[in-house]
Amino acid sequence: MAAKAKARTLIVRLISTAQTGFFYSTQRLRQGARLSAVKYDPLVKRRVLFVESKKTKKG
């Protein structure tokens, strides 16, 4: 039986560097570089840097 193919995309979390716990979920290519983006954080009411971490599945 053949092995299951890996998906071309990953689901990742972009976590706020303002340490509010706010995050965005998005997709990126598996071979691409790690994502970072300046996006709006409603808890501090301003745009801040968001950096990537892998999305974890809950048990």
C-alpha cells in the first residue's frame, strides 16, 4: 500500500508580538519561508507584527 501524500500547504497561526494572545490562522506553502506580517490587533487597537507558529491540533 502506498504512503499517503503530504499536503502542499500548511495551516499556521500568526501570533501577535504584543503578547495579547490574539492570532490569525492562515495557509502557506510547505516549502515557503516562515511568515511574518504587520496586521491589526484589536486588543491593543493598533497594527503590530505577527509571526508564524504551527497550528496545533487539539486531542
